[in-house]
Amino acid sequence: MKCLDLKQQLQHYEKLLDKDMLWSKLEIDPATMGDQGIYACVANNEHGIFEVKMQTIKCVVVGDGAVGKTCLLISYTTNKFPSEYVPTVFDNYAVTVMIGGEPYTLGLFDTAGQEDYDRLRPLSYPQTDVFLVCFSVVAPSSFENVKEKWVPEIAHHCMKTPFLLVGTQIDLRDDPSYIEKLAKIKQRPITFEVGEKLAKELKAVKYVECSALTQKGLKNVFDEAILAALEPPAQEKKKKCTIL
């Protein structure tokens, strides 16, 4: 699902509300939008004024190319797995989630992992609430780059923004062909325990794993990301990323 424009958002919220409700107006005053991106959708029905307050959570996904970042997002937002690999330059998606009975817009930002985009990629970082740092459990080099490249990069631009470490492609962890391929270069798939250990070392909020193909653990990744954005550790007051 691509990011929704104003008209599409209105149509989307209509589905969330009572079918008999008639929308009378939609008010969005940029001057009243706070740092959290809150705005109000005002509708009129027989009971009076109905107000839906939406808060936006910005989640940016980073990691080496071909580790499954785009598949992760497409599978989560559309319930479909893409059939071919197309390197991402930059793309974004949006979904509406209910948290504690309140609707939130979860903005998901895909980024390019290739070195060619090292200067362009940080342009998507400002105002980020939480990062997903991804690696493939069957690509040890992508796991190594978490520590060598990705965490240092987001720490440089967004020091106080929380992040989750995400192991992707777990459906391939027990695949004989991948195990054999890695064995030839004296490597093996990354285990959950190894991923969790690195997450603790790098002070990630949590280590989570998923498969975009089977969707195992997929929803949990974004549930944990939302919790990390809304409930940062008390001992370290996390803030949105701001690049000066």
C-alpha cells in the first residue's frame, strides 16, 4: 500500500467508521500539527461531532541490499510476496493500526542498501521514531555489516532513536542448499541466539526474526517496532531523529 494522499485517507477512515455516518468536513490545520504529527478528522452524524485523532509513527528500514527489506514491507502491507527482486532507491508505505483503541498511521520507509546510495539514504532519516536494522540469517556478511555499517550510520545521524535488530529470511535457515553453500566457505546460518547476543551488544531494543515469504514472525516485527517507538526505555529518553 503506497502512502495515502488526503482523499485516500478520508476514504480509508470512512471504512473504519459507522456506515451511516456522513462526513461533513475534514479539517487539517498545519499550524496545529505538533511534533508527533497529530491531526484531526472531523465527521458529523446524528450523535454530533465524531473526532478521530491520528498519530504518525515513522519507521525506517535499513540493511544490506537483497536481505529482504522490501519483501518484508510488501508482505506486511499487502499480504503478498513479490515475485522478483528489484533494488530499491527509496519507497514508502503506510498502514493504519489500532493501538489501545486509538488509530495510528504507521509510515514505513524502505531504503537502498547499496553503497551507491550512502549519501542519499540519510535524507529519509529525519523525524524517524524507530529503525529496523535488517540482515539475512543466511547471509553472514549482512550480519557483520550490522555492526560495521548500519548501527554506526543510524547512530551518527540519529543517536537517540531506538532500533530493532531484525533477522530476515528465516525460512531459508534450514534449507539444505543454503547450508551447503555456506559450508563451502566455512560459514553457517545465523542462529537466534547469535542474533540476540549482537542485539544486546549494540543496545538494540530487541532482536526479532521473520520470514516475509511464510509471514512467520512478520506481524511481531512491526508490533515490537510500534512499542519501541511509543514506549522508549525510561533510562534513556529516546527522541525522533533530527538532522541539522
